[in-house]
Amino acid sequence: MLPALALAIGLAMDATAVAATRGLKPRRGEALLLAALFGGFQAGMAALGWLLGDYGGRYVAAWDHWIAFGLLVAIGGKMLWEARRTGEDEAPARTGALLYLGLAVATSIDAGAAGITLPLLGVAPWLALALIGGVTAVLTVAGYRAGNALGRHVGSRLEIVGGVVLIAIGVKVLVEHL
């Protein structure tokens, strides 16, 4: 059970960091929405990797880092661009289905490749999937709240910090896979 829990925590780290950047400028209900999306996509992508097994795993592994990098850099760059264009107090809330889905996909692509390892963890794959989704959801809410607390103490223009963090996560994912 410990290897499955360790995998779940490791896979949840990107989602937790992204949730923290979203929490810098909180929106009503966003923490729960992100928890549901991030947890669901992490478990879903891991299930997809598990089901595709050896055949799909090599294709996911070959492109996952490029897709995650592109999505995170694009969303982070957009945040930086919009933070530059707007004043401190007039920055509009960045929301929308495409943004949320893009973040969920970007933070869960690595789970597809990790899903191949589920039968090797010593627990039933369904239990590992439940752990991956549940741990991601819980850590997403924790990250969101931590970002919110930081946002209250640091002040405005935190969208710049969020954009830089998303780009940094994208670069980290790419560097780790090259």
C-alpha cells in the first residue's frame, strides 16, 4: 500500500502547485472544482495508462512531457501577458472551462505513463486509482488554501508569480524527460 500512496503523492505535486497559484487570487468554489477535475483527471489518466498497458504506454511516455510543457507554458505565459496589461487592482478573474480543462490535462499527463506500473504496486489497481484521485483532490485543496493564505500576505500582482510557477513546472517536466 505504501508504494501506491507514494505514487499518488508524487503524481499530485504538480496539481498541488498549480492549485496554489490559482489560490493566490481565489474565486468562489474554485478549490472544489479544481480538486474534482485534478483528482478525476489524475485517476482517469492513470486508468487509461493501466488499460493501454505496454502498447499505449510508450506513446504516452514519448509525448507526455511535450504536451504538459506546451500547456503549462501557454497558460503561464497568458497569465504573465495579462498581468502586464492590467493594473494591480483591475486584473479580471481568469476562469473558464478551457482553462480548467487545460490545467487538468497538463497536470495529469504523467499519470498516464505511471498507470502502466499499477499492477506492480502490490495493491489492486482500482485501489491505487482511488488513492491517486483522492490524494490529488485533497492536496489540491490544501495547495489552493496555501496559495490563498500567501496571497493575503504578499499582496497584489500575484498573477505574475502564478504565471512564472506554471512556466517553471512546464520546464521542470520537460527537463526531467529529456
